[in-house]
Amino acid sequence: MSTTHPPLNWGDVLLTAIAPVLWGSTYLVTTQILPPDRPFTAAVLRAVPAGLALILFSRHLPPPQNWLRLIVLSALNIGVFQALLFVAAYRLPGGLAAVVGAIMPLLVMALVWAVDRVRPTPLALAGGAAGVIGMAVLLVSPGARWDALGIGAALAGAVCMATGTYLSRRWRLGLPVLALTGWQLLLGGLMVVPVAALADPPLPSLTLPQAAGYLYLSGAGALLAYALWFRGIARLPSAAVSSLGLLSPLTAVILGWVVLGQAVSPVGLLGMALVLGGILAVQRGARA
């Protein structure tokens, strides 16, 4: 049975793409500005203030029958994912974590195929594979440090985000996008608080750049980025949204090149082209 989709709205694609571009700065801010070895504290300070601000602004309570689903989405999209993201960011070179995370579009396609019985198009599958290959070409160097815990965190984070992206579109929770974003950020951030209290050392007195770093991660990296991401999930196919996540490590590479002076080889440029081509292929294949 074939399904007809509306034409691809590139305005929605471009707005959604802003989210992973903002997330791409996480590695730079974490490694260059934030106090070291506090991944769970970073996840809490990123999510909770942004969630409170959005809830106070939107003033919407979730319907009582949807609280369980909201808690599940909060754990997948924010709580567990953010904790794993910062563990990977602290323990791995940003590029290696990104290569592992690049499997997310393929995981989303697998979920849609397994649960909804909607088989991905060859173009979408090829685009997802091209994204993973492009990331590997672009970012994995011969001397990359393969930390087992970091790799495991990055892989588990990709599974969480893929499942959360899929379920966010499948479940309709009866909330406007800003309220949905705010509740997920607040609940997900609160889930990480006990872990941060037990595992992370106390925060030192913050310098002005460190305070600005946390403020940026919460305002731009959580409040704005997740609002645009969940808006995109409601308007675009799940595989199309998840493929845009590849823009996050791509942004990290560009920032490393521009800000830190990290070199990008001709082979790296080829990898970058493969990633961009893969994203475009998934966008078109998901609507075919």
C-alpha cells in the first residue's frame, strides 16, 4: 500500500536544521569553556532553566491521560540523552562521538519499518548510509581514542534520541509545541539531578565565561533548539528530522576549523560533501 506525502516544505526543513546547528556548538563550549568533569551538572543546567521558562511562558498543563507518555519522552529526548551526550562529549573527541551518533537516521527508519510497517525507500536508506560513511571519512583519524565508555554512551544516546524522535511524532500529547518542549526539558532535567549530585564534584565559583557558557547552552542549545526540533518533528517525517541531526557534528567540525584552527583535509571535505548529500537524500527519500 502506497502513502502519498505532501511536497517537502523547505522552510520547515531549514527552521528545524537550526536546532542541530546550535547543538553542534556543545562540544566546543563543553571542552573550551565549562568546568571540567561535570557532564551531568551541565545536562541539568542546560535543561531545567529552559524548561521552567517555557512552561511559565506557555502556561499549559499536560492532559492527565498523557503524563506517562510525557515522562517517557522526557527521559528519551532529554534526561537520559543529555546525560549520555555529555559523558560522550567529555570522554571522546567530538568527531568520534559524532560518527557513532550518525546512525540515528537509520535507527529511526528501522523503527518506522518494524512498528509501522512502512518500508524506507532506497534513496532514504542510501542517504542514511552516506551520512555515516561521510562522518567516518570526515572525523575519524588514525589516532582516534576509542574510549569504551564514551563509545557506549554515544551509541546509547543515539538509540534514545532515535526512539524519542519516532515516538514524539507517533504520540499526540495535546500540547502546543512550546509547552511540550518546556515540560520535556523540565522533567528530563530533573531526572538527571540525583545523578549529578552523586557523580559530579560540586561546581566551583564560576568565572564570567563559564556562566555565559551555561547560559548559552540553556538559552540557545535547549530553549530555542528543542522548540524548533519538536516543531519539526510535528511537521516532517521522522527520518527526515533525524537526518538533520548530522548537521550537529558538521557544525562542530566547522567551529573547530574556524575557532580552534583545526585543519580539514581534502578527504575531510569529501566526507563533508557525503554528509550533506546524505541529508538531502533522506529528505527527498522520506517523502517519496
